[in-house]
Amino acid sequence: MTTHANARVEDVLDYDEVLEQFDPVLGLEVHVELSTRTKMFCGCGTAFGAEPNTQVCPVCLGLPGALPVVNASAVESAIRIGLALHCDITPWGRFARKNYFYPDMPKNFQTSQYDEPIATNGYLDVELDDGSTYRVQIERAHMEEDTGKSLHVGGSTGRIHGADYSLVDYNRAGIPLIEIVTKPLAGTGERAPEVARAYVAALRDLLRALDVSDVRMEQGSLRCDANVSLRPKAQDPSAQDSVPLGTRTETKNVNSLRSVERAVRYEITRQGARLLAGERIVQETRHWQENDGVTTSGREKSDAEDYRYFPEPDLVPVAPDADWVERLRGTLPEPPAERRKRLQQDWGFTDLEMRDLVNASATELVEATVAEGAAPSAARKWWSGELARRANADGVELGALPVTPADVAELAALVEAGRINDTIARQVLEGVLAGEGSPEQVVSARGLEVVSDDGALGAAVDRAIEANPDVAQKIRDGKVAAAGALIGAVMKEMRGQADAGRVRELVLERLS
Ligand code: ADP
Ligand code: MG
Ligand code: ZN
């Protein structure tokens, strides 16, 4: 076992070179924390960020004699997720104990589902950057519970090695998790990293639409483990499917969409170098190192790892009847991809405009802004322009910026009414983001309103004419284009806050 501190830097090969010789195969395991009010098998709360060990009880601490009860609302979410992924829902399935020792798992076993998962055999169609679709085959989705969290204090790596002491927080222990596992995904070729990223993004959108989870990768409520293997490329592409799969590695807890793509790409280049050097790939878990952009070796993990699974004796089997399942099918949301197409049509956006919105995760925000009365084009302009840039620069999600769809609609209305122009609108937005209040409030507090009152404008126009007699003469001689210089002078004097259209009219009125 190696740790990050002494991990050797491994050789990698040029990506395109690897792809000439090998066919990558992906397997994606996504864990999603459900946003149920209570835990999977007890009544403890699930709020993120609570004081350590304040959301615990004898059940989720695994104290002797404590008996678990299944959370019906978690089962409901699991079934809805399964249905949205076009899976079969099992009419009868037991929980199982997955036995292993780890300090953040106080029961010494994880209550999970093993050979009787709630949902099996589905698929999710994933749209790629070029507009084409890749169908990701889903093996299963099963219910389980999350572990607690360890914090290793002292030492430089945050790992247990070299730490002075460790702290354990059991608040997360027992939070409902759904693990969604794909079949081995072949045929992606050079687009394997993109498919991996696009799949996790599509799954996130779907889970968000189902309203079953926060799906916050940075907070760990959506986590992805990426399995990657390479197999030799067949001479005849149609024979590729009969080439046996290579040995896979499993890169753990890759916690952003971009990292999913990078980690898969890195593994392909690392495994390619190994294989071409005549070495074998070790089946192991690996860790994604965000800062270095590499994966490092974790523990060796064989398929035959003995978790001593056995059916959970303290819980009744989950046996959803057909009526319940059909009722839940009726609650499924419009699939995100279809919804996007519909909105694109309603809003009259081009494919490119729509893709920018989606990439900026701005669709819902634009929808909400339009609902507040803004024109779709104005809503799009602010969210995928100025605000997306700001979110990027601050390293936060668009939705986390301190500005609401109502603020953006108000800003758009001010521009629409001619009370501010685009340049001033940017300053207003800055004020809103700085916590100075709503756009209206910022405009009046900072005195930003465009001046369109003829008295003030007329006086400024007269001053500009007086100061630029040659320009004025040109306009009198019929060179209307020269008006720009006078308008510019007025705008400068009024610090950009003049109604440019009215200034132009006044200049021409006076000089014709
Ligand atoms: P584990 O218990 O090791 O996590 P799982 O069955 O939960 O195993 O998940 C393994 C994932 O890897 C699945 O998505 C599976 O389809 C995928 N997989 C299996 N074999 C390969 C392979 N040779 N190459 C790439 N992915 C694979
Ligand atoms: Mg797994
Ligand atoms: Zn509890």
C-alpha cells in the first residue's frame, strides 16, 4: 500500500497513442445521499453541517439491542430513481449485512442490498457535447446507508498516516444512500472521459428533477467511483465486443464533474503506459489527487473480497406492491433532456445558447427569472454571461451567488424601461452581489439612474456644443455622423448615465 506522500509518479502515455491501440471500458458507481428528513433505519435527523455527533441514536451507533426500521420515504425515493432509470423494480428484496471493520462504521457492518437490489436492468440516455446520445446501461440501483466521517488531525496529507489523532463524526452514519451501478460501458472510444462526465451530469440532473437529493458533489451528497480498464483494439471493429475485458481499477470519490473526466483520462494514459511496457494492471482502488491531476494507488481489491454478506435478520423484506410502484411511476418528472428541448423551444434559443445555459447549470435560474417576468433573452444574458463569470471566478455554483431570479428580473426591467443601460446594469449587479440590496435599492443608493430628463440633458448638450465648435459646425453642414463626438462628450460628463438616444435627438434638434 502506498500513500500520497511517497507515491511514485507513474509513467503515462500520450492519450491519442493509447487510443490507437486500446479500447477503454468504463464502469461508474454513483452514490447519492437521499434528502429524506430522517435516516435510513432510525429517526435521527440528516441536516448537513450539524455539530458532530448530535444526530445519533442507539440504532445508528449500533448499540446492542437497538432495532432498525426501514424509512418508507427512502424506499419511495429508491423506487422513483429506479423507475426514472427504466429499471425493473423487485417485488421482494431483503437487506443484507456487508461485514467489515472501519472506525467510521459503528455497527461493524453496513446494511445494504446485495443480491436482491430494489432496481435492476435499466438505462439512461446521455447527451454528449456534439448533440449525439450514448445509452448508459444500468446494472442495478440498491439501497444502503452511509458511514460516518473520520477526520485525521495533524500530519500534512489529511490521511491517517502521520496524523496525531483522529476524530469520528457519526452524524452521517445511517443516512440513506442509493448506489447506482452501470454495466461495463464499451464503445465509447476516445470519448470515454466525456461519457463519464456527461453520465454523472445527466444522472445529477435526473436526481435533482426527482427532488430526492441535494446532489452536491462538493458536499459529498453525490459521489462517483470510476472504474476503467483497457482491452486491445480489435483489427475488425465489429469484433471488438468479443475481446475480453481488461483488468479494471476503481478510482474513488471523484468529487466534481470535471474531476470525473480528468480521472478517467488520466487512468487511460497510465494504464496504457503500463500495458505497452508489458506490465499488468493491478486490480485496486485508486485515489484521485485533484491538485496533481493524477490517481495514486489505494488498496488492492479482488472481486472475491469476503464481506460475509448475509440477509439482515432485523428487517422485514422490502416488498413494494404493483399499485404502489405504478402510483410512484405517475410522480416521475419530465425527463431533463426533454424538458430542456421544450424550454429551448419556448425561449427561442439556439442550440449553442442552450448548451451554454446547461453548462453553466443556469436552466432553472433562467426559468425562475422568466417566471418573475423577464424576457428569456435578458434572463439568459445575465445568468450565462456576467453572473456565470462571477460564479466561476469565485469558484461557487451559480445558484450559490447572493442574487435571486427576482433580482435579475428586476434588473432586466430597469434596463427595459430605459432607467439604466447595460453598462450601469453591470454596476448595479455588482452592488446586489455585494449585499447592497435589490437592483432598485442599489440604483437609488448609488444614484445610478440614467438621466433622460430634458432639462439636465439639454444643459449638458449645450455645454458640449460650446466646447466643440468645429464638430458642431460639421453637423450644421449636414455631417450627421459627427454627432457621435458630442454624444460621447455628454456621456463622459454624465459618467455614462445619460440616455444616449435622447442625447442624440437633442443634439440634432439644436444643430439642424
Ligand atoms: P465493486 O464491489 O468492486 O465496487 P461493483 O460491481 O459494485 O464492484 O462495481 C464495479 C463497476 O465496474 C461496475 O460498474 C461494473 O460494470 C464495472 N466493471 C466491471 N468490470 C469492468 C472492467 N473490466 N472494466 C471496466 N469496468 C468494469
Ligand atoms: Mg461498488
Ligand atoms: Zn439514529
